[in-house]
Amino acid sequence: MEGIEKVYQFLDEVKTYYLATVDGDQPRVRPFGTSLLYNGKLYIQTGKKKDVSKQLAANPKAEICAFNGEKWIRIAGELVDDDDRGARVAMLEKMPALKGMYDPDDGNMQVFCFRNAVATFSSFTDAPETICF
Ligand SMILES: Cc1cc2nc3c(=O)[nH]c(=O)nc-3n(C[C@H](O)[C@H](O)[C@H](O)COP(=O)(O)O)c2cc1C
């Protein structure tokens, strides 16, 4: 499995991860669950109306953390707004529950993809594994 696929699979299986953004000098963190591998890029989804979207617009630096009961992952990088309708459609196809809240053309739905990302898998037993994408 290619590195980014392993990262995606972990997020997909764990269902809930925690996304940290920067708000001035204040870190902000919240639960997220959207993930998609599309055109070789790792995407998450949100709405433009949310504070998280405004924070990423002002400063794309972000970090994700998730734990599956055995290993944890941290993904540090930049989350870049990707105005790709195909990615929005693919996200809704993968996660149909979102269709009640979002439409690809509603002007609110937004997908972000990682750039300059460093993902680290850690556990209490194994050496850390780092994947860059
Ligand atoms: C399990 C879980 C998964 C969530 N997944 C997402 C998600 O993928 N995208 C999203 O925009 N909000 C998601 N939310 C809701 C956000 O956590 C919530 O809107 C949060 O307030 C957004 O952060 P903000 O207030 O800083 O904008 C999820 C909430 C939970 C409990």
C-alpha cells in the first residue's frame, strides 16, 4: 500500500479524528469524520460558514490526531481549499449522510486537501513510522 493510502485507511477506519487549527495564538480543535482519497490527494470536508473554515483560510497550518486503540496518528501539514467540484461530489458519494446538509453547488460545502503533510504512526511498542505526502 502506498503511504498516503495507509494514512487514508487509518482515518477511514477510525471514523473520528481530531482536527487542530490555528486561531491567532489560540489552538482550536474539534472532532471530524470526513476523509477521502481522490486524485491521489487526501481530503477532508467542512462548510465555509464554520469557524474552522475561516481559520484555515487565514492560516492553512493544521494537525490531525486519531487513535485506534493500538496506534495513533498525527498528520501535520497545510489544508488547502480545493475548489474541485469532482472532489465535492466524490465526498458526498463516499459519505451519503452529508447529503442532508450539503450539496456540491450550495456555495457552502468545501473540501480541503493536505499539502506538505507529514504523518506519523506511533504506538507504545513499535518505532514511529513517518509518511510524507
Ligand atoms: C464524530 C463527529 C464528526 C464530525 N465530522 C465533521 C466533519 O467531517 N466536518 C465538519 O465540518 N464538521 C464535523 N463535525 C462537526 C464539527 O466538529 C463542529 O461543527 C465544530 O464545531 C466545527 O469546528 P468550529 O466550531 O471550530 O468551526 C463532526 C462532529 C462529530 C461529533
